[in-house]
Amino acid sequence: MLLLVSACVCTAADFSVDEALQNYRRFTGRRITFTGLAEVAGSDFYVWDLRDTRHKDLKRMIWVLWDMRLPNYPPGSNIAHYSYLNLRPVRISGTVDTRFHGRWGDIPFGVILDRVEALPGDRERRFLRDIGVFHNSLSKTVEVRLYSRRDSVYCYMTGIPPGEYGDTAIEEGSASVALQPRERKLALRPDTVVARCNISLSGASRRYYDARQHAYYYDITPGKIGLVMPTEAQRWKLLPMVDRN
């Protein structure tokens, strides 16, 4: 009886992420409430302990499973519903489910989301990753590949129509642009690249850096991928960056 009362008292209070990680096996299939720092990227929704200053150890965070039938936010965009919570302190209530371990299977457990609220406090912008925004100024649909310093592909963006853009986290290395397969002429080989550039996050590239959004802006023009200033990128009709504004 004492153990049962003790468990009820624990579930009534908010856990920290670290406390939830220490006790989650006791609450499998039960509802808990905890506070932490959200990290949201598309459908991936994780929560770190508010005192974690590194955000490196995947075994120290909780995976949140949410209803992906919820509408995108803002309406009419392709931005996942909870992106606005990225790197903000949150309170989460949901059911502990130890069958779920994140996209790569290395997170201790998941919580099936019932309720989430943003807590007072600014976005922790120090944890934002630098992104590249690739705008297509060509008259054809393109695909963009990003390569690490070791020349391995770490990102592949397809189907960027004329006048549109794609964005993703970037690292030191390079980028290439090719025409979308249906846009290629018969004379071109399937792997024909129409433009290349180096990706640098320091040195001369730094003058193009948008420090507020942690972003670099690349314009794809005939035969070239070139960095442009943030003021020029404002003409591209970019959607609100709700995960980093």
C-alpha cells in the first residue's frame, strides 16, 4: 500500500527529464508529466533535460510521439505542427511506452503525447544548427546534394521547382545541383551536374551569415551556386522559420 501511495504522489508532480529517465520503467503504460527543453525537426520531437548544456548523449533524452494528422503550422505551409516549440522549455503530459526508441533505436523510451504547453522562457538559440537555404533561380526543377568533407552524401533534396527553395542543416563540405530527371535532356547523362560549390561555415563565407536565424543563403543560377546576403534572400518569399524565430 505504501508503494502504491508513493507512486501516486510521484505522478502528481512534474518530473525533470533526468528524473523521468531514472523512473520510466516503473511507469510503463501510465501517464506522467515532465518538463524539459523541446527539440523538434519535422516529425521528430525530443525533449532534453533543462540543465543539459551539451545535448550530445541521445540516451539522455525522451522521444515524444504525436498525432501527425495535426495540420501544419502555419496553415498552408509544409512546416510540421510542433516546430514552433523547437528549443523552448515545455511541459509534456503523456503515456510512457517502452516499445519506442526513436528513429535510430538509441533513445530509452517514448511518451505518447496527450498535452504539451510552452513554458515561460526564451528559445535556447545556442543549440540551433546552421542551415543552408537553397533557392532555385533556374527555369527547371532541380535536386541538390550535400557532401561532407569526406565526400559522402549526407543530404539529398529533390524536386525544388523554379522560384522555390529547400533548406537543411549544413556542414563543411560541398554541394552540387542537377536537373530533376524529367527535366534532363536526352543528351545529358543521368548524373550530370549543372553547378557545384564549396560549403564553408567560416572565413570569407562568414560575411553572408544570418546570425539571428543561423543560416546561409545560396542562390542557384545558370552554372553557379552562390552565397547571397540575408537582405537579398528576403525577396525569395521565405516561409516563417517558426523553429528558430
